Amino acid sequence: MTRSFAGRTFVLRIDRNAVDEPSTLASDLAFLMQHDVRPIVVAPTPNDARSYVRALNRQTNLAVGLCGADAALLPATGGESVGRVQTGILATLTSAGYIPVIEPTAYGLGHREIAIGPDDVAAAVAAATDAARAIFFHVAGGVLDPATRALLAELTPAEALALVDGDTLEPELRAVVRAAAYGVRAGVNAAQIIDGRISHAAIVELLTERHLGTQVTGTVYLGAA
């Protein structure tokens, strides 16, 4: 299955567990690169981004930290949102075999750095780079059906946004689901919400037909059984 992703971008919005705890993520990123898949990592905070660059470079020497101001990567709009992503620096780094690790900050007027939600950054970057996948790490491991409390394997963007508009999701997960839906609507093939603590979570779907967590796609409708 890795052949279908060759030459494509994979955007991973990691959580703090990926920074603070031992995981297989570094080896997963190396695997992706060995198969000509181009990972881009979005960290939850600027400090986490810098910490993960240091941690990753202890194993790979390939991580490069970026903030929103670098090459005007993430220009801010009038509010706390991302304008048009300037992908030149990302293409340069990924084509040369480096792993960009992005801080969730945008470059605002007056040379100010503006904090942006990492989920929104991941969705914007994934759409701008025509990503094959956007993966969002969250300890919930996916989205539960409000009625049955069973894990929802698949959602369309419309279904995902309907859940966001309800009152069943906690705020942090709501932000993840919203970003996943918007990313798919903006052209990302699929967005996956998974528990990043699972061994090799970032590459399971490249190797098997199985999907972890909840996948948001524009082509699958979750209907009644």
C-alpha cells in the first residue's frame, strides 16, 4: 500500500504524549521517508515543537523546526486563523529528505507571532500540500457514537461537523474533529483521529486495510446498519 502514497505528503498533528513519552513515532517517520512519503509534523505548542525537534534529531538528524514567520509559512488573517499557507519551504525541506516540525504560530502584522490552534494549522497545511492523509493524535482514540458510545469508524465531513455542533464532544476533541472535517472539505484525501500512543499508529493504514480510530473522508457515508 505504500506505493499509493509515494511522493505524497503526510501531515501529523502530534500531541504531548509524542513529545514526553517513548513511542514508535520516530521509527514511523523514518519508515515513511524510506518509502518516499513526505511527513510534516505539527506540534501542539511552540515549546513542544522545539522539544520534539531535539528528540527526533537524537535519532535521525533530519528534523527542522519552523515557526509561522519562517519563509512567511503561516501568515495570519485579521483574526486568530491561518491565511494562505506558503508551501515553498515545506517543499524544499521534504524533497531534500528533511522532516519539518511546525510550531502553531502565525506571522501577524507588526512582526507579531500569533498563537493558532494546532489542529487548524494541521488542516491548513494538509490542504495546501495536497496531503494524502492528515493524522490527528488524541488520547480519545477517535469519536464515539453519542447514542451507543461505540467508536465511529468513519464519518463524512458533514457528519463530523454535526457532532461538533452538538454537545457530546469535549472542547479539545471538538477542535480536532472540526479541523479534520475542514481539511477533507479543502481537498485532503482523508483525515484520521487516532491514539498516538498505539505502537506504529502513524503507519498502520499504509501497511494494512485496517483503519485505527475514526476516519473522516469525503466519500464514505456512515448510515444506519
